[in-house]
Amino acid sequence: MDTAGLPGVWTGSGGGRVEFRADGRFSMKGIPAESVDFTWSEPRHGATTVSGAGTWRQDDVAEDSLLLMIDVGGSFPTAEEVATLMVAEDGPPQVLFFSTNVDKPYGYEIKKTP
């Protein structure tokens, strides 16, 4: 995965949005909760969409994946939450996706906004 082209705003259907910054920070909002495989906690108050911010980095094991380490706040009660984004298409245009179902090739897709 080429992370050099990652910084910027990425959007998905229904208004989901993830903004990646070159300094390793990200923010997200409007991401369907059902499309994210949460590591430690469920979103607050049974939210159907999630928001949050934190740091991102390329996965050391799976080079076609990004790890999103979510800070406390937004939809999450703890700072221990981690979500994974994988590459659907290496592009251009590059397409990333959240997935919770190993039997489904792709989950909720986001594409970089020009």
C-alpha cells in the first residue's frame, strides 16, 4: 500500500468520511457501525454510525492494511479501540474498505475525494 497518497478526505456512501493527515492523525464520522470490527468496545449508546479521531499507521503484518488507533471520545468510551482498513483497489483511484465479514470480499468502501 502506498501511504504517500493517503492524506486527504476519503468519503463513502451515506456521508461517511475519513480524513487522513500526513502527520499520522485521522478523524472519521458517519461510518456505519456495522462495517467496523471493533476490538475492545462497542460504540456508545448503540450508535448506528461512528465518529472518532486518533492515529493511523500501516499494519506491520498485512502491508495492504491500515490500523486506526482511535482516541477516547467520539463514539468510543476508551482509547484502546483499533479498526482496520484494507485496500480494495490499489488504484488509481485507490479504494479502501472496512470489513467485518471474511466471506464478503469488501465492506464499507471509501474513496479519496479529488
